[in-house]
Amino acid sequence: MTVYSDRAGATWIRKPDGEVSRSGHNIADWNVGDRRLPWTEFDQCPPNRRS
């Protein structure tokens, strides 16, 4: 199963058979390290730099 969310917090679920349905859950913010960030703050995060 794959879960997708947009900036408005709407969430969709794609099952292994390809069926897509909208979830009843809205995700307003995300765990990032020890903080919870709303979508509006993601643009302010530093880029992930790998050596």
C-alpha cells in the first residue's frame, strides 16, 4: 500500500492492485526530527546534502 498526501492535508491510499481511494484522514503536519512541521515550513528546511 502507498499513501500520498498533498499540501492541503488530503490523503489518498493506493492498494497493491492499483485501486486508489481517498482516506478519511487529513495530515496537517509531519514529524521532522524532534519537531512537527506544517507544509508551509518545509520550504524553509535546508536541503539534504550528501557527500
